Amino acid sequence: MPMLQPCLYKVAIRKLNELINEEIEVPSRDLRSEDNIKECSIQHFASLTVPLLKSFVKSRNPPKGKLPNKGSLAAAIAGDKNNLISMAYERRAIACQLSLEKPLTQCRNVSKCAVESTSPLS
């Protein structure tokens, strides 16, 4: 797995938690917790960038072979399973398979993680 994947995975979890918190207006929820991820809608996953979706998919249950393109929200809702949005959404209840011992602030390349996670769609 790529070196930055744990960092990007943590950024994805944080972003998903932020989206849930905005929706239900409960800002006190822990943004690092994975407990709320199963509550995410397919729309939440559609708002993630490609690097974050790839990291999420690979961290939860990596498929064999090359990952598909991000796809569109409409296609994912219509049932297209060959896109990153659908793949991430389907893995939301699967436990992370990465060792995430270091907090995000201690990652060696945390600034690169932040840049990659906020960059426009790849």
C-alpha cells in the first residue's frame, strides 16, 4: 500500500464525519471516529475527492486489479457498481484493515496529505 494511504484514509474519515455533523447539526461528534461512517449516504461519498475515495476503498476491502474512475453520483444511485463512489459506499460498514497507530498530526507527509485531499477531482 502507498505510504500516504493511512493519512489519506484518516482525512477521508474526518471529511465524512464533517459532512454527517453538518447534516444533523451535531458538531460535537468526534471527527476521527469511524463509528458514524456506516450512517453516510452515497451523496457523502460522492463529495470526496478521487484520492480519498481510493484510499477508503483500499483500506476497507481492496479489490484485485485497477480501481475504476470516480463515476457520477447519478450512475452510483442508478446501481452502477463500477465506480469509486459505489465501491466506497458499499464498504462503509467494513472495518478498516490498516494499522492506524499514528495520529494524523504525526504522519510524515501530513502536508502532502492535506494538499492531495483538497485538490480538485483527479
